[in-house]
Amino acid sequence: MTRPSAAPPPEPVAEATLRLDKWLWHARFFKSRSQAAAFCAEGRLRLNRRHIDRASAPVRVGDVLTFPLGKAIRVVRVTALGKRRGPPAEARTLYVDLPERAGAPPVSL
């Protein structure tokens, strides 16, 4: 009598990602995707505390982005990737603004 073979281990599910420039454009931080890509190439953006200098860096839900925008430093946590560049109300659902660290010196640009 033979035993039935055990089920094969489940395949690891690939975590959903989106290009950084595309996410910044979907979230309406930039008016065009090419502006977002150029900003990424300047190397002034951090993804999870690591400097990023390429627009193709993958963004995942839960990642933290830090970048200058206007006269402020934006720190946002990605809450969704988005499927399109929708209206501003839809774009605001893609991220949550994180407060500045307590006791951190003010940053001027």
C-alpha cells in the first residue's frame, strides 16, 4: 500500500510593486511622469532611508518616502499602489503623511 504524496509547497506570491516615478505621478506629487523620473534621477529622494537615484526603483505598500517638495520635506508612507492617475481625492488615498520626528531640528531648503 502506498501513501499519497504530500502536496507540493505553495509557490511564493510575488509582492505587488510599482515603479517609483509612476507611483509619484499617480499620487499627484508631480504633473507628469517625466518630471517624476527626472526628480528621481537627481538622487534627492529616499526610499526606506536609502537614497534612490533611479526612477525604476520598486515601491511597495508600507514603504516610506522622504523628499523635498517646495519648501517642505515630505515624509509619506505608501498605503496603496494605485492603478491609474485619478482625481486628487483618489490620489490622497495612496499615501499617508507622517509627522516630523519630535525633537528634530527644522530643515530649511
